[in-house]
Amino acid sequence: MSQKAATAAVLLIGNELLCGRTQDINLAYLGQRLSARGVRLAEARVVSDEEEEIAVAARALSERYTYVFTTGGIGPTHDDTTTAAIARAFGRRLLVEPAAEERLKKYYGVDALSAPRLKMATVPEGSVLIDNRVSGAPGFRVGNVFVLAGVPVIMQAMFETLLAQLQDGAPIRARSLTAPLGESRLAEGLSEIQRRHPDIAIGSYPFAREGRVAVSIVLRGTDETRLDGAASEVAALMRDLGAAAADIERG
């Protein structure tokens, strides 16, 4: 029996995301890297720095998906509430992790390890640390929840160190086709193609180009032969509707 495909959710944390001051780029990175690993990113949420909101969301997502990745809120300031929220979500005490403290001493120096910096060595009891080769302060894992930094370069470095902990699966591949057509003209034909290929996710994304409507059709799946077959059917549909034969982009 084949292993059930792993799924994931991303919990983006921070008032700065909700007010528009910071534009998130972590979600796109995680989606791409998880797909390459064969993990389907199925949900993303954005919550404020409120401890209760983070705790409720983290708990709910952890019960629904194989993995949860949080970003943001593990720094040294008063509004960095993610660590306390994760401890609250899973009923764990907060404590200073000696290994994390040693990493911060090495990074900052013993004399410069202030109380705010020591906060970054405080994690829920029983956590597994996630290395941070950029700025010293580690992330951590509680069960299936991976708690990562919000700064993209740090988050990415943390994520790359934890890849070995994730379940391997067939990489999720993509095919895309673009044509100068309104998506409503493709709707019926796409529905028929989707029915013939239930294992392929087919998305329709309209846009405007030089004042004219156009559409990109993106197909995603793990079986490249099936994926190519479905993409060929989409190309044929586009030609039948009068569009020039579309090149199939592979991803």
C-alpha cells in the first residue's frame, strides 16, 4: 500500500503583515520547497501577535495536517509572542534550553547575553531545536509544528536544516500553458479534462496583457506521464478555441 501523501500548513505571524507594512515572501518559498519534497501545502493563515490567536490556530492546524510551519514572533521583544503561544497550545512549560543558551553565548559573547536575548533561548519543554546558522538564535519543533523566524534569510536557513525530518514523497511537478482567451470560454472543456484526470490539480488564472484578456492554465501532480497527458489535452482545447498552439512550460 502506498504511503499517504504528506500535507502542510503555514501560519504567518505578525501585525506587520496584517497592516501591510511588511510584504510576506516566506509563503512562496515554503510552498516551492515543500512541493519539491513531495509535501502538499494545503493551507496558509495570517494571524496577529496575540498569543491566544496564535495558540488556537497552531493547535487546529497541527490536528489537520502532517506538518505546520510558523514564521515570525520568536525574537527578543515584547511583541514576540509565538514561543509562549506554542507552549500554551500544547500545554507545555517554558524553560531556558541550555543548548540554545550556549549557542547565543557563542554568537553574542557571554557578557552581551542580556535578558531580552536570553528570551530567544526560552522554548516549550521537550522542544527539538532547529539550527540557525545566520544569527544564532534557534527555532524549535514541538510535535509536528516547526517554529521558524520571520526574517526570510533566517527562515530559509532554518528550513533547509530541517528537511531531513520531513517525510519523502514524489515531488509535485507543474505544467503551464498560456493563451489569449477568456477563461469562461475554457470553463466547460477544462471541467471535462479535470473529470478525466482527478489526480491532477488544474487551476485557471486570468490576467490582462496589452489591454486584452488572457489566461494561464497550471496543472500540478506527481505522475509526469499523467501530467503531460492532461497538459496536451489543455493545449488541444486551446487550439480548438482558436488560440495558437501553446508551449507547455515545465516546472
